[in-house]
Amino acid sequence: MSIQSTPLTAAAVRPLLRGRFGEPYLWSESCSSTQDVLRGSDLPEGAVAVTEHQTGGRGREGRRWDDSPGRSLLVSLLLRPPPGAAAEQLSLVAGLCVAESVEEDRDAASIKWPNDVLVSGRKVAGVLIEASEGAVVCGIGVNVLQTEAELPAQTRLPAASLLTASGRALDRATLLASLLEILEHRYDAWRRSGLAPLLDELEARNVLRGRDVRVAGEAGTAGSIAPDGRLTLRRPDGSTTLVGSGEVELGGP
């Protein structure tokens, strides 16, 4: 049976917020995508769009992001990083924040470079970064309350929700407030120093390290996450390269 959840309206979430992220807070019962709500707007940094259901949710490379209404966190955050900053690194920053926010009293969450969050080897969350004209819209989708029957079956990675991974029905408003607080802290550290202060924690969650993968036309063994956010790949001939983007497929050459 599906678990009922209180909608993530401003009245439910604003009293829980503990920082500057979340104002203005734009909630809707349904929309095409929370990314579309913020893209191209003149809203200030920290503006958040949240919905209960997306009719056109998407992930990286144009893939669909399906949800069950009222079961997920579907949130986009507007950021305005310094000119020249490596905005693509924010995928890892946000992934780290999601992992931190979902793992308390549960199995440790790991990061599958560059934008997925896993619990017990199954995907519970994804991050989508879209940058234009000095602004970045950071979209985050977290499966929270879906049952096994409500999770998508045909996915590149086996899907899970925090409910199926932990057996606990978490309060979405509390989770959202925690995520935004962690995001603010980590984003400010990134603005000051890039990925350097986050690398140890990212590496501790790097689920790809030591695994055979294929990415961006290259096959090899995944290594560490480099200081600029790229993934180290050791080729079969022993040479190494750095991969900046691409879909990671698990498996040998």
C-alpha cells in the first residue's frame, strides 16, 4: 500500500529552513519540470522550486525521470556561481550533499560519478546541472516513499527508494530542509576553494573506484576523482586518462 505524505508546501517547509536557501520557495502540485520553473528567471540565488509530480521530468542526456506523485523530493535550486567557476563540478557537490542528507541511521550512501547517489548498490537519487548566462539550475530527484511496485523497472541502474532501502518512511519536509542546509554549507565551501575541501569525502563515497567501466568511448578501471572533478581511468595498457563527462557503464573492456 502506498504511504500518504504531506505535500511540501511553503507552510510545511519554511518553518524548518535554517539558512538562505529556500527563498523564494515556489511549490506546485504538478509541473513539467522544476528545472523549467527556474531557468532564465531573474530570481535571487537560493530560490527553490518544488513539486509533487513532474509531467516531463528529465535526467542527464535527455533521459526521462519518472516519479510517483507525492513520493519523492523533486527540487531545483538556483545558483549564481562566480564568473569562470567550473559549474559542472556542482553535480558532485550536490551528489555529496544528497548522500549526507539521506544516510543518517541508514546504510552509507555512495556516489556513482558524476551524478547518481546509491544506497546498497541501488540508485535512490540523481542530479541534473543546467547552466546558462551565469546561472546554474541544480535539479535533484530523490526517491523517498515509493514501494517496490512504484519504482521504475527498466533502468540502467537498479532503482530503490529510501523506504525500500531502509524500511523507514521518512518525512519529506524534514529531509528537504536538511538537504538545503547541507547544500548551502557545501556550496559556500566550493565557492571559496573549489572541490579541494570536499575531495576526501567524495573519494570515500566513490563507488566506481577499482571497478571495470566503459565511459566516453574509453574502457578501463575507474580510479579516484581528480581535483577538478574528472574521473581517473586506467586503460588496459596501463596508461591513465581523465574523463570529464559521459555515461558510465559497468563492465569490462
